[in-house]
Amino acid sequence: MRKILVAFDGLEESKKALSFALKLATFFDSHVTVLNVAGQSIVPMVSSSLSSHTGESQGVIYPLPEHMRDLMVKEAMKVLSETKEDVEKTWSKIDFAIVFGDAASEIVKEARKDYDLIVIGYRSIHSPILSLGNVAEKVVKNAPCSVLLIR
């Protein structure tokens, strides 16, 4: 196992996922990438007018305003920097990345860059309809490599 991708949002579940990934990396001498998906880079807007043909709302997609994007980057950098200092003391084969977009799509997209394993934390959702968190479920269904869920 050469490359491990860790989905990281700063929540307790992702901290556990990172901790476990670092144990695996130590054992296999793997490189670890910690990926934070800051959020959507677009804002979908739905107008109140209805189409006369379909009865569906009309939607428009706008780019995320620059100041909102800057705030999201600052928050993502804060989340990663708090962890980066601690992690780099224990493991040197590691890098950190921030991307924008749908979390599951961006995790899968990054994993296509020849990763051997995705490690992702998830919260157990007690629902007869939802068995996994939305992001975790999408990653499991679409990942090009093995996925390890940590709770």
C-alpha cells in the first residue's frame, strides 16, 4: 500500500480516520494525503417562477462570491493547520490539500490519482433509510480503490 487518502473535515470522526491512516502508513511505509473539501464553488439558485411546460422551478448556477470562497479557504486552512503541526511530528510522508466542490465527488476524483486506499470517518445515522452518511455512501459506491470507514 503506497498511497493513502484521508478525507478530513476536522470533526472527531475524521480525526479518528486520520489517526488510523497514520498507523497503517507507519506499518506499510505509505504516503498519506489529507484532503479537505472546503465546499461548493458554485451556488445554485432557484427562481420562484415556474416553467409553463413542465411545472418545475427554473434554476441558475452562479459562481461562489470571492469573499465567501476566501472565508471557506480560511476555515479549511485553520482546520488543517491545527492538525498539520501534530501530524508532521510523527509522520513525514504526508501532505495536505484543500479543494472546492461536492465532498464525495472530490474525494473520488482525488482517489483516481493512483491511491490504494481511502480512509474516511463517518457518523452512524440511526435511520432505517440511511445506512451510511451521505458522503461516505457516495464514496464507497464510486471509489476506484478500497475504502475504509472509521467510526
